[in-house]
Amino acid sequence: MLGYFERFVGRHLNALRLARWGLPQGLDHPGPIVVYCNHPAWWDAAVMIVLAGRLFPGREGRAPFDAAVLGKYRIFERMGAFGVDLDSPRGAAAFLAHARAILAAPHRMLWITAQGRFSDGRARPLALRPGVARLPEIAPDALVLPLALEYAFWEERGAEAFAAFGAPISGRDLVALPRPERLARLERELTATLDRLSADVIAREPERFRELVAGRKGIGGIYDLWRRLRALVAGRRFDPAHGGAAQDGPREPTP
């Protein structure tokens, strides 16, 4: 399924980029890991699946999903999603019960879109749901990682997906705080990670990122076919990217 979603992301987006400063820390943590993130787009679930497979290959990942939406996208159940009712006390209790069972095993991860709704990445405050602050009580030995997600258009026709992990937080450090302060710290850490990632996205400097998935460059169709033929006739290397060397530099001779 990881291969499927990597191809899916590469087919529909120009790239999935991970900030070089935002590589996840604490990969050797002996206990479970909780990743909590903002929720800017429909693409978040697919992006998280790729991040989980690429960066945490030895861990079993699970994620809560709006039960009504999960009914439309059953494929996510095969990837570890479980349905919850986000708008009822019974749903909140079910979420905590699932989380307790998942985080009881040290090799597992819980991925959670902590806003619980789609929200623009620039909106402040983030207004994280209080349930995320309950997780350290359930698993104080967990490592908690903030994850910032953002999407933007750069030079190609497809959108770019961007991700960055923030500094890890010990579950025991969080448990030592009252719940309101705990939630405030989680929100503060994620906001700082989002702000730093946004600055890199605005800079439009690809070297600041590690490209995890590369999509197809160029316009495609007849227009790119014509550009390719022109380059071939002129003896030049064809690069379909908008800023590429479609007309620059001779092709290297074939040995």
C-alpha cells in the first residue's frame, strides 16, 4: 500500500518535500510515538501514509478518521485508520479507548490531525482539540512529535506538498503539566514548526528540502511531445520542467 500511495502522490502532485531541518528525531525511542499535526487539506492522509512508510518503516501506524468520511474511503482502513465520531462524547470516549490499546505496544504509532477539521495552515490560533492533550495520560512513555503540513504551487502545474517535524516532547514532561497548559504547549510547538516551514515554502528554494516523492514535470500531452521533438531535432537534451534545460546545452553523445 505504501507503493500505491507513493505513486498516487507522484501522479497528482509535483512533489512531496521534507524540510531538511524537519527530519523526525527520536526514531530509536523505546516506547510508542504520537505524531500530531495540522489539517490543511484532503491530501493529509496520503502524505502521512508516505511519511510513515518512508521514515518509520519499523513501526505500526494507526490513525483516527471521521467515521462518516471513512465510509467513503475504505482503503484507509487497510492502512490502519479507525473510525470515530468526532462530535459526540461517545466518540471521544471511543477515541481514547482505541488510543489506549494502540499505545500499549512500544512499536506502534498514533497519527492524529489534532485540529479535527480542515483549517488553513495560516490560521491562528490552531485551536487543537483537547483530546490530543489526554494522550500523554494514557501513554506517559510515548514520544510526542509535532508535524507541520503545507501545500503550495511553485513552478510546475502540480501542487507541492511540504512537511516538517518539530522537536520531540516527552510524554512524561507533558503529564507533569495541567491539561490546559499541556494543550497550550502542544499548540505552541506545532505553531512554531508551521511558521518555520512556511518561511521555507515562501523562499522557494528546493535545496532547503529533501524530495521524498517526485511527480511528473512539464505540461504533458501534445505540447510536451512537440517540445521533445524540437529538442531531438536540435540535438539538445529535453527537460520537461518549467525551469529545466529544455533548450539548453547539447546532448551528450551516445557511446
